[in-house]
Amino acid sequence: MRLSKKLVFVQSDPRHVSRIVEFFPEMYENVQHFETHEDNGMVSFETDHTSSFPEVAYQDELCYRYINRYFSCTYVSDSIDLVNIDYSSMVVRFQFYPQTMAERAQELLPVDMAVSPTEFTHVLNIVHLNEKYYYGFFPKGNLFCANKIYDALHVPKISRAYHKIVEGIIRGNIPINDTWRVFDIGAAPGGWSQHLCTLAGEVVAVDKANMLFDHPKLTFMQMRAEEALKLLDPASFDLVVCDINLMYEEIFEILLNLQHLIKPGGYLLFTVKMPRRNPKVNCARLLRIVPSFLETFPNFDVQRAWWMLANLKERTVVSRKKLILN
């Protein structure tokens, strides 16, 4: 039976599943969450048959690091029925889930189908879940190969933290442009500054440790943040970012001393660490972060506080300074 909408199965690490469910509908048009299989890290999404998802996602640096495989499917049945599909001009490569199905390929598929793992024109995706077969033929470009895409997109990153600021800027809806001045606190080794220099007009970075990154737009102040504050003018930054390995109470103490650097209407993006392994303790801490921030910083509104794909044991907060201050 042909599905009314294309069904795309995304396989990832089970630890990423809850965040992927939120990520794809937010980032791509006409994509709705369909079903989740947390035990095997599989999430399915519905989209229009004409949609370019997931092919567009293949090239998205925000998500390809977290995805193992994609399976686009247009049919569902109790068995694989290819009677009404003309595959005579195709050379097919299979992509199965679970992988053990590959052992049954001869039993499941027609003997007259031309097959090649390298010289193929189409991909046949087959997913077996909940006693149903989901399957579909797609052109060769539909095959997701993480290593090849990584090589094509890869720009050497100073650190993995680079991916956090990329995601935080986009999903935090921060309208940064090349007229902005940005202050990066705790910047070393330079992952955040590396990306910010591609977006802003000037980046001022401060850290006692050495930076492994340099750029014409970057001014590096190798000192403690408290010392740097004495050298910077009030209301001189459009965005302040902070990714320091501290709990939120300690982060707030640092931010209190530098909030005057942010222009009215400017933005503050920071991460808070969640080091405890006890889920109940972490959950209680999460519930306190935003109310505590708003109480501590009455001249700021919180735009978003969330668990990004790029976050590990931390959460990201984006706030904006009010235009009219209390």
C-alpha cells in the first residue's frame, strides 16, 4: 500500500532520540513526528512526497554528526510487494533495518532485480518494524553516507564546542550580522570564536588559557574576565556568550558583573552544566534555572532554554536585554 505521505526513519544513538524528535520538525518545513522507537534509536517522521527532506538534512552540519542512517519509505505492507513497481531500468543497492534482514534479501526480493553495492542507480530502503515492512525506491543521491558528507562539509574545528554555538545561534533565533560586536567569555581554545568570526564584525575573546585560533576580526585578551571588564565600555556589545564549565549559580555570578556590557536589545547566550548523574536532582535543577535567572537579571527576558543536540551534560539558555530597563 502506498503511504499518503513519505515516511522517513532516522536512526541515531538512543541518547539523542528525544532531542531529534524536537529538532527535525523545528528545522525543516512540512516534517511531523510520527513514531519513536527509543530502544533502537529510531525515530520516524512524515513529510510530503515532494519534500526534499531528508536530502537537505544530509548537508546540514547541525544534524549529520548525530545521525547514523536515514530510510525514506513510500510503501507499507505485511510483506514486500514490488508487483506494481517498475524496477527494470534500475540497478539497486539495498539499505535494510534491521541489518540482519540483509541475510534474507534473496528470499524477500525478486530474482530478476539488478543489484550492485557500488555501481547502482537507485536505493531500496527496507525497514521492518512492528511486524510491518516499510520500503521505497529512491535515486542514488538518497543514500546517506555520514563519512562522505563529513569529508565534504568538514572545516577543521578548534574544538567540539564549535557545534554548540552553531546550533545555539540558529535555534536561539539570534539575528547576528556583520555589524555586531561579540564578547566571548572563557573562549579558549577558540571553538565559539571560530564560528562567531564568520558572522560578526568583531569578536572580543577573553580567557587565561591559550587560544588555538586567530582571525583578523578577533581580539584576544589573555586574562581573567574580571580584569577584562575594566578595559571594556558599557553597552558596547550586541551579544555576549559564555561556555564555562560551571554550575548555573557560579555562571550567574560572572554574568552579573558583565551584564552592563550588553546593549539594550542585545543578546546573552550561555550554557549551564548538569554534572550530577541523579536524574531527579538534574530535573530539579533544570526547573530552577529560568526562574532564578529572571529573578537575578530583571532587565533580561529568556527567549529559550533547552537541551540542544550538541549539548552533553549541559543546557543552553538564550536571553535578551530589555530595551527599556527597570
